[in-house]
Amino acid sequence: MVALDESLPGAAHAADRLRSDEMIWITTVRADGQPQTSAVWFHWDGADFLLVSQPAAAKLRNIAGDPRVSLNLNGTGHGADLVVVEGRAEMVPDYATGPWPDRARIDAYYAKYERTLRDVLSSSAAEMATAFTTALRVTPTRWRVIP
């Protein structure tokens, strides 16, 4: 794991965004070499990222073949306020019902999206967990922050 050095220019702001932004883009690579990018929900705990996925998602097939991924927050549209994370993804099937080393982490993920689930999607964490049954843990290997 490579930690985000918050003493570098723009890194403290990037860390704030990683805790508060709702969407991040994950890029995986298909078996034929074509990159595939998807917008996903995420939880950053200061060490790694937690994402959840439907088990038949293409990104999971891609990660099974190559665990290297890239995560990107939206920038300003003018080439500033960019946060790019390269990392390795690990899949954890059946995380909601099976063993997970940190149940509080899963609860924090769903707490982050509780209002969106309830008010926008008319859903709940329990309902989401029945469809999104595979967790991804992404461990950073390289950071690029452009303030």
C-alpha cells in the first residue's frame, strides 16, 4: 500500500474529497486489452477503498484477469482538482452474509449512502446488499493529485 501524503500540495483537499464525494470512476481492463470505466460508489478509510458490485458485472471479470485498476474523482473540467489512484483490487464474494474482517467498515459504506438510498432510490442498505453481493477492496499503489 502507498499512503496519500497529505503534506503534499492539494493532498489534504484530495483526502477530504475521498471522504465526501459520492462517486468515483474505476477503470479495469478487459481480456482483449480494452479499458472499461464505470462510475461507482465507494468508501475510503484512509488506507484502502471499499466498493460493492453485482456479481455478474464486467468489472469483476476484468479484475479476475488483471487486478490492476485506476480510480479517478471528477475534476473541475479545466484540468484541476484531479485525484487519480492506481491500485490492486481484491474481490470478496458474499461479503454481506459471509466473513469480512471489518463489519464496521461495511456499515460505514452503507451509512455514507443511507440518504441517497432512502430519498433518491427508495431503497435500503439491506436491499442493496441482496443485489450487490461482491465487495472490492482496492489498495493504492500510486497517487496523482493535481490541485
